[in-house]
Amino acid sequence: MSFRSALRRVALAALLAVPLAVSANAQEVQRIAAVVNDEVVSMFDLVERVKLVVLTTGLDNTPEITQRLAPQVLRALIDERLRLQEAKRRNIRVTEDEIAAAVRMVEQRNQLAADSFDGILRSRQIDPETFLTQLRSEIAWLKLVQQRVQSNATVSEEDIDDELERLRDSQGKPQLRYSEIFLIVGRPDQATVVRQDAERLVEQIRGGGDFIAIARQFSEVASASQGGDVGWVLRDQLAEEVAAALVSLRPGEVSDPIQSGGGFLIVQLRDRRQIAAPDPDEAQVELKQILLPLPENAGEADVETLVALASAVRETVADCDDMSRAASEIGPGTSADLGLMRIKDLPPDIMSAARGLAVGAISQPVRTARGIHLLMACNRIDPPSTLPDRDQVRQAVNEKRSDRESRRYLRDLRRSAFIDIRI
């Protein structure tokens, strides 16, 4: 361990082990933890945020836990300052109504009474402003990223068609649902520190920390607002190193840090499934039929005669009205409307003929115990698609673009910023 790292740990341990309510510590907690461009992150800011993270993640409130959390929390506070500074520079405003709505959402998500979270924070000796500042940063960042994405090309109808085609081609293939925590490496010389931060997060999650709450606090991509939930993805949509980690996990397990995409990724497998194609036998068809009854004790010559007659009738029938006309010319009792039925509910021989029958098409002669049948589909209702609709696809494509833009944007802000860590 370097002298600078040792000094940092000693300083944090000393501060985090002492109650902040003691007035004699006021000067100590106002020490500078970091300078971000022309703004200061104080030790008070850091300690308050650590206490908030402990509260919201379900970790034990011990000096050891708070000491391990401190580096990640300081990193999150620095990013928070960068986001708020950028919002100010871009004239992005966050209204009090937006903050109030976000607070209500947090209360509902945690099944808390309305307007109770402020009191909970105060009862734990946490300054509510540290929570409100975090919300303000998240809302401002969402607006900034949306602004950047919308200024680029919008999602076209061709983009949606391509995505739907990809999804259709993927039916029957395995899918994975997972959650993520992503820590960006702003510069190559930060890789070791960021990896260590990621390793500490994995340790805390495996020790009982709430993955969702930790993702909301520390993940640096758009999925953080959803507790890291990425949703369902195909294995071939993932980088090879991410896919390899996920397939080795059981649901609920968390990976070691994965170096991927300009940072370090922690993934938690939530579930596996296959994309199910609609069952074609759930389709409903409205059938007309011509039945040529076989006489009792019919021989092969009788069967061949009726098959030849049915084949001749097929040549004269163009639509469902023609089916009725042809049946009346053949004789009474030969025509029947089977109505609208699910293919799976038809007798097996009829089901086989109806399965691939297009509307307006007539089947080849079908032999059953009753005779020789000709079938025509007059209407067809296919089963509902398991694919998302176009609006859902548009939203998913936009979310992917927002996620990529969020990573690039924050990385650019870090690279151009002056950041001086003082502890």
C-alpha cells in the first residue's frame, strides 16, 4: 500500500468512527476531501453520503464497512459535481416539483409513507440535503443525456425494422436477464483504482449488500436509475467476456469485476429463458369444406374416383363463394361451414391440412373415415406475437443509445476536468 493510500485510510477511519453531532468535530469535517474544477467536496459531504449509502444498501454500519465504502463514495461525489457543473453550464434546470416527484418515487419504491423519508434521514443523523443533491444530479444528468441523444439522428423506421428482424431471427434462442454496476475508467492510469473500487463493491454485495441499492448509488450508466436492471438480452448481443461471466453464474450470483467497454462491470444473473415463438396451432381459421362421402365398403376404385372428382373441383374454385356454388352443383349435404376454430382443436387429419393453409387457398384432397374433403380458409387470425411492438422497440433502441452516450459523456467530463483528491 502506498503512503498516500495509507494516509487516506487513516484519515477516513478517524473521521467516520466519530459521531458528527459533536460540535468539536466541525472544523475537522469541513476539511477538503477533493477539489472538482473550482468546487470543493468536503469531508462532511463524504461522511454524510457514506451514511446515506449504508442506510439505503442495508450494509452494517461498522467502521470497517464505512472505511471500505469511502473510496467509491468519494468517486460518486466527484462525478456528481461534474454532472451538476455541466448542467449549470448547459442551463439545465431541475425544478422543486421534479425533486418532490423523485422523493415520492423513492418512498413508494421502499413502501414508505408519503413525506416520511426526510424524517428517517434526520433520525439517522443524515443531512437530507445530501439525498436531495444526489437526486438533483440524477435528474439533471438524465436531461443532459437525453438532450445529447435527441440532437443526434432519431430512431428511424428502418432502425425499428432491423431490430424486429433481429428479434424474429432470435426466436428459440436463449436469453439472459441481468443487472449491472458499471464503473468508468476515465484515464488509463485510473484502471487499478477503479478495479479496486469494483472489487470492494463485489465484496460488499456478497457480504449481504443490496445489489439494486448499490447499483443506484455507484453505477455510472443509465441502468443505475433502474437499480442496474438491463432486462432480457441475447447472449450474442453481449461482449464475449460479459457473456462468459453470465453463463457461469446461477440466478442471484454476482460476478467478479469484468474489464469491458472502457471500465469495470459487475453483473448479477437474474434469470434465463428462451424467446418463445408463437404456437402456430393457436391460430384460428374459418374453414369451408366440401365433403365427398365414401360409400360403405368402398374399395380403392371408389376412393380414386372421388379423389379425381375432388381434384377437378379444385380447379374451378377461386374463393369461398365458389366453394358453396361447387358444393350445390355436386349435391346436397356436401357443403359445410366449420366456422372459426383453433387449429389445435381440429381433428388430426384436418388439422394437418389447415395448418399451412393461406386465406383463399384450397387444400389438396384429404381422406378421412368420412370421405374425401376439400378445405378452404376464408379467414385466419394468427396468435399474438411474442415480439415487442414498434413503440417498445423504439424505446429500447433509444435506451441503448442513451446508455452509450451516458458513458461517453461522463468519460469526457472526467478527462477534461481538474480533479484533486486531498485525502
